[in-house]
Amino acid sequence: MDRRKFLALWGLSASALAMSGCKNVQVPQIDKRTTGLPERAKRKGFRVVVVGGGFGGLNTASAIKQNDPNNEIEVLVIEKNPYYFACPMSNTLLSGNPDFKKENFLFTYRKAQLAYGYEVLHAEVNDIDGEKQKVFTNKETISYDYLVLAPGIEYDYRVEFPNWSDAKIARAKIEAPGGLISDAGVEHSILLEQLEEFKEQGAKGEIVIIPQRTKIFSSLEKSLSHKSVVRCAPASYERACMIGDWIKRNNLVGKAKVVVLDSSLSPQAKPAAFAQVFDDLYKGVIEYVGGFDLIDVDFDTKEILYRDIDDDLNYIVLRRKYDILNLIPIQKASSVVEMADIKTNSWGGALIDPRRLTSLSDSRIYVVGDSAVLANSKNVSIPPAAQSAYSLGKEVGAMIANRVIKNKQTELNSFVVGCSSMVSTKPLKLGINIMKEFGFDKNNDMWVRDSLEVNEDGKYYDESGGEGLVGWFEAITGDTFASF
């Protein structure tokens, strides 16, 4: 099946417009708020500024242009990184399978700009003035008619480990990186280097993965349940499988093993499926420990501190050694959302109208991707993942174009989000697939239906899931970055 058929299968679309020339370029104005930085003059009568050059931001930008046949809307994407590292399927890099190479996950913005007709400015956003409708960057000030925020998420070490110093947080980032943000691939490179060094040193010991925690301890006796955004919740367990695949590929079974220390009693995503995979494919290679109470990490001794109970039923702190540690911190919405001064929830996620996808406090601001929370009475949440950002980015782009060109406010009716996890690459590419369908009932309440695929052998994983993930990745990146 080719890439375009995969796009059709997942409810995606791909079309492109050629870039048009720039007209009516004016001399920049000076905005005093930016201490002398120029204010960009409009090239057209209407400007949309998109903050974030990932799947949500770029597909919003391209969808605006695809629905703007007369080229009436100027679209400017602000992205600080000169190239993008695609997190979806990136855990496969840890398998050691030569079919998956880092360069296949890195994308520039040149082809997309040429194909779709928007501009990308590589700059950092310093502030947003929603009242004056201006975005302040480290290079220039940019006014907007509509603003789209698609900045992704950030780690929240400070909340999770309030006693950690800045120096210790810095150590965590380079010694136990989370590997869940698009940082041009730095975190994944560190994980790959650690695996190679581990192998060179004899590859005997434990590679520990600690998924995002569901509770935080205020003291040894007391804990508080924690609920925040979790980018790609299955990623921790998929990563365990890929490193398990690496152990088997390098004939290290019996010497090295993966240990998942989870605060949840079972995997936080696709629990039945991952439990089956661990038992069927990685017995003796992956050890899953549920209900693990992480307290702290000692990077000097390479030990994990955790809570246990002694014979007298008193809480005590014990230590567990590790050789490689993948500590996935709890997460929060990007600080860019806070700059916009719009309504948010407890972890900083922007509360948006579930039908119109605009901020509840400013209808000129749209939010797409991991930092968006579709406010609804049923507390239905959209999984923070590339597919969600891609699909809703397309919806937002079309909505904005209709609003500008036709003066028509369209609404979201339904959408489908698929999520696949690679669980083995040798000898076959095997994966788990789940589909979630979202919609609204007659009372305008949001609903969700999900289905975890099971094959005729009663297995949650099979070759169609693995090969399907590869096809999906090629399709979604091909459309987003115009690399077809």
C-alpha cells in the first residue's frame, strides 16, 4: 500500500499549492515594546501566525493555504529549531534494526514552504499580547488577525522533584533523558550513545525505564495523585520492547534486561496488549514492576530511591541500582500558552471550544496539539499524539480559511485518531494498533469509542500493526513536510 492510500485509510488528505510571490512589501515599523526590534509589515490584508513547527502547526498552516485558492491569507509559522525531529516511531531507533535510521526522522522546512506557500521564521517567542494581537520574538514583532498555538509540551521536573536543584535537573536531562520531546533528536541520540557504551562495557545489568508517574510524594507517608498531559502514553512500553529487541538482536539475553518501574499497577496504555507482548516475546528480557513508588534518583551512585514497607509495616526508603536510566518526567503545556494569557487547566493546557477549537477566552486564538484541552462536560480527553495534532491541525486550517474567505464559522463534527506501537522488528515488524473515534451527540456532548485490534489468533500484535505503522509514518511525514 503506498503512502497516499495510508493517508486515505487514516482519514488524512494530501494536496499542495505552489508558493506565490511576495507583494506589497513595506518598510518595517518599530515597536517600542521590543526595545527597537522591527515590526513586520503585512504582505496581505489578513495574517495568521502559527507558533510551532510540528505536526499540529504545519498541518494547520498547509490546510489554510489549501483552502485559500486566491492566496488571500498570509501564513507565518514561528519555529525555533531549524529542523524537526519526528517523535512518532522514533523508539524503533533503539532496536538497532538498520531499517530505521536517525536521518529518516529529521526534516527541514524548505520543501513544505515551497509546496504549500507559507513562510517559516526561525525565532523564539518571548511574549504574546492578545489584546493588541501581537507576537514578540527575539527577532521581530509580528501582528496577527488569528493566532494558532501549537507549541507542544515541556517537562515538569520542578513540580515532580521540588527539592532538585537546577544542576540536578540538568544532570537528569543528559544522564536519564525522557526522550519524548522534539529537541532535534538530542535525547534520542543520548539514549543511543548510552546503549552503545553499555554494550562496549560488557552489557551486563539493567536498563531501567520509569514511565510518567501517576502520583507524587509530598512526604514518605503521603502521596498525591497526579493527572497531567502525557505525550504518547504507550511510548514507555514501546521503548521497553524496542530495547528488548536490541538485547535479542545482540545476543545479550541472560546478561542484560529491561526493567519497567511503573507507578501504575499495569501499563498506562494498551495494558492487555503490552502484558501479552511482554509475556509472549520478551520473557526473561523485560521485567514489568507495577505499583512502584519512586522517591528520588542518586546520579552519583546510579541508584533509584523508592518507597517500600518493612516487617513492622513502616514505610522505608530502599535503593535499586541501574546501568542505564530512562526517566520520563511528568509533563505540562508549553510556556508559550501561558504567555497568551488564555484560560487553562491545572497543568497549563489551553481550554478550547470542542466544536470550534478556539480558546474559551479569546476566539481569535486556536490551540492545536499536546497543549490543547477540548473542554467538555464528559471529560473526554484527546490523546496527545502526532495523529491528533495532524488531524485537528487540518480541521483548524480549514476553519480559519472559511472564517476569513467566506465569513463562515464551521464546526468540528467527528474525527478518528489511530495509535500504533512497534513491539518487535526481528524477524518481523510487529505492532499493536488501536483506533479512537470522537464525535458529538444530539446534546452537543462529546463522546469517544475505541477499539483495540485483536487478530484471529487472539493476539493484540501482528505484522499488519508493525508494517501499518511504517506506512502511516511515511504518509504523515510525507504530507506534513512535503517529502512525498
